[in-house]
Amino acid sequence: MDEQIMKISSSPHIRDKETTTNIMGKVIVALCPAAIFGIYNFGIRALIIYCITIISCMIFEGLFQKITGRRVTVLDLSAALTGLLLAMNLPPDVPYWIPVIGSFFAIVVVKQLFGGLGQNFMNPALGARCFLLISFTGIMTSFSYDAVTMATPLAELKAGERVDVVSMFLGTIPGTIGETSAFALIIGGLFLILLGVVNYRIPVFYIGTFALLIIIYAMAIGRGFDISYLLAHLSGGGLMLGAFFMATDYVTSPITNTGKIIFGIFLGVMTFLFRIFGGSAEGVSYAIIIGNLLVPLIEKVTVPKSFGKGAVKRES
């Protein structure tokens, strides 16, 4: 009888054919509809900010890895994706030095100082956006459209004013470069889900929880089931950008299916609380950052227990 050759190796024993470059490339492609619409909506300045942020992120990653003697991984597209996401989270009128500072914080402080790709404890692009919001509040909260400075539709909605829901859904409104078109972001998000790059649980439970709480809140304040109010909240404030492209980040989201559901529900609750009861009309960025910090705890309580019994230590 032929002897069967058994090969012993360390884990992981099952490997996926997908590479980091392939995954990052697919996410970049999925972001293209919203990114291109941002250029159409805000003009050549948006394109310049995209270029500055992406190039800055790649330069900072390459320089840091070279200086510290690490393997240079700029070509894996992770830094380019961080730059694209950060640019999409910036107002179109920011001074050009803002993307450079944001890129440094995202790549060096949030990503590389904690070990590089796979070791960062929060989404680098969102971490940079929150840093810029705290450090340069006036610049980061000034929005213009057609050369006219104005409040975002969510700010108007919070002030009790009426908003154009169709414009919010399509994206012809003031806001950050890549968050205005819910339509374009949904197309990109569905593309990632269909390709299996993104698990549907986080965006579905995130958006679903948030929508449910908005419906309950609207009824509690006497608006009844106001579909326009609900759609305005779903279409504005970067909810779709956060739900499909940032909350689903492999490194900073739970690995278990149950954990993804809990994570999505938590983000929906936090976004609702920040947006309705907070001082800002926004809430997505801070909700995801806080959620990122809780991921280790979520995974600890949702990772399945191993089969079998552990060895019992005998007393001597």
C-alpha cells in the first residue's frame, strides 16, 4: 500500500488567491463613480486635491518604510486607497497644505507607527479626517457650492429647514468631495458586495439600524412616518461612504459574522446619537472611529470556541 505523504506547516492552512493589491484595486475601482462625480460637482480643484492626497500618502509611506528599514510596499495600493478616501472626506475649498498634513497623519501616525498595514487600530483616512476636524475646524467645516458658501443639507435639516432629497441622493449639493452622491456610492458599494470583497452584514445592519432609529425619532417628535426626512438622513453626511467603504475596512472591523452584525448595529446607534443629539449635523466619522476601538472586544466575545478540551495542569 502506498504511503501517504503528510506535510506539516504552520497556519494559515487555507489561503485565498486574492492579494492585497487586487483587493485595494477593486475598492479603488468601486470608488471611481463617486470620485469622478466629485470632480464633476466641484471642478478641477477636486482633481488637484485627489492628486495631492494620493501622491502625499504614497510618498510618506515609501519614505517612512525606507528610513526605518522596512520593506517598501507602496505598490500594493493601500496608501493610494488611503489617499483617495481621505481626499473624498475633504471639503473642495481646503488649502492645499491640508491634504498633505492629513496624509502624514493617516500614513505615519495612524498606520506606520503601529506596524503598517494590518496593524493600525483605526481607519487611517478617518483618523486623519477627525484629526483635521479637531485641529482646523473652521477650514474643515466650510462648504461652498457654485462659488457660494452655504450650509450642508444635513445642517439645514437639523435647523428645521426643508431640503431637496433628490439633489441629496444624486449629489448636487455642498459637502466633502466624495460623500455627496449617495447614488454613486451605493453603486460602488453593491459592486464590492457582489464581488465578495465586502461582507454585506456591516453596511446592511449599519444603515438599517440608523434608518430604524430615525423613523422612531421622527414619530416621537410628531413628524410621523416622514419618508422625505428618512431619505434625507440616509443620503447625506457621508453615511453611504462610511457604511460601504470605511466601516468595512478589513483591518479595523470584526472578522466574525456575529461581530460584523454587532459592529453594524453599534455604528448605526452611534451615528444616530451624534447626528441628532450632538453639536454637529455629522456623525459617521466619529461613530466609526469609536467602533474601531471596540473591535478587539467585539471579537473577543464573538470568536467561536475551539473544539475539544484543553489540557488540565496536574498538581505535583
